[in-house]
Amino acid sequence: MGELVLIRHGQTEWSRDRRHTGWTDVPLTEEGVRQAEGLRPLLEARDIGRAVVSPLARAVRTAELAGLGGGAADPDLREWDYGGYEGITTAEIRRGRPGWDLWRDGVVPGGPDHPGEAVEAVGARVDRVLEGVARSVGEEGAPDVALVAHGHVLRVLTARWLGLEPGAGALFALGTGSVGTLGREHGRPVVTSWNLAPSA
């Protein structure tokens, strides 16, 4: 049965340091390259008929290294725009906003390159992605569709696939260089695997 194969890009310096990395183009670290290359055997074992990729360089490079180069770029798969919290860690934000939680409290506006985005806006973007790719999911003999993108946007997409509010993406932690799959069971949208990483 065709599935959606969700692939989070490999490690970057900012993801390693837990800095919010939205639309800033940060390259993969050496570890991120290793993670992305390690995905290739896992993906080669699947029948992937189509790949859709965030246009940000860390996702494009991960797709190339994982054997999915040439996938169609979709700006709706860009990461959440963290606005004024771009490049800042949760610990740093909580010094000024004790108890702050991205999923509950959102972001503050940043400069012109980072105006910020509500979780509902991210949800609207991934709804458009799902409209374009989900038709054959769960059909017998249908190929898989790979989505190569970022942690938070893929978590929101998973929540929307399951019919949940966008903020329910908080429940689906997804590590760098890892894979999750979404499918259908008896016609119902389900998570079929989650947070899989190739063995070292």
C-alpha cells in the first residue's frame, strides 16, 4: 500500500545546538551528511514514485544524499517561520518568557525576512501539501511519496493527516536524519512507523 514517507533533514549546527531554525539556510554538518547518506539503503528498499522537497538547502542536500535528488520543490514544506525567535534556543526564550512553549504560545514577529507564523498558518500550508500527495496513500500497489523537509513542519503535517489540530504536532518528536511513515488502515489515516534512523 502506498505510504507517505516523511524524512527530516540531517543535522545542522543550529539543530545540534537546539536553535530554532526556520527559513535561515543552514548547511548540514558532517554528522548531518552521514545521517542523510545513511538513509539511502532504507529508502532504496521502498517503491518511491515521487519525492517532494522543501526548497531550503538542508532539505535539498539531504534528498540528494539519500538518493532522492531531483524531487519537486514545494515552498509549503519550508520550516515554521519562527519570527523573532529565529536562531534562538528555547532556554534563551524562557529567560524572558518563563514557561514559554512554541506549540501553545507561538512566536513574536521578526524582521522582514522572518515575519513569524502562527501554527494555524503552518497547518494551512501542510493541508495544501496533503491535498497534492495523499490521494493514492493506502491504495494497493501504489508507490510511496517521499516528503523531505523539517522537524516541526512534518510534525504539523502528521497531526493534520490524522485529523488533529495543527498544535497536536507537539506530540510527534522527530529527530534529524530520521523517517516516519503515514498510511491508512481500513481507510483511516494512521501513523505506520515513526522516528526511524538508520543503524550507525
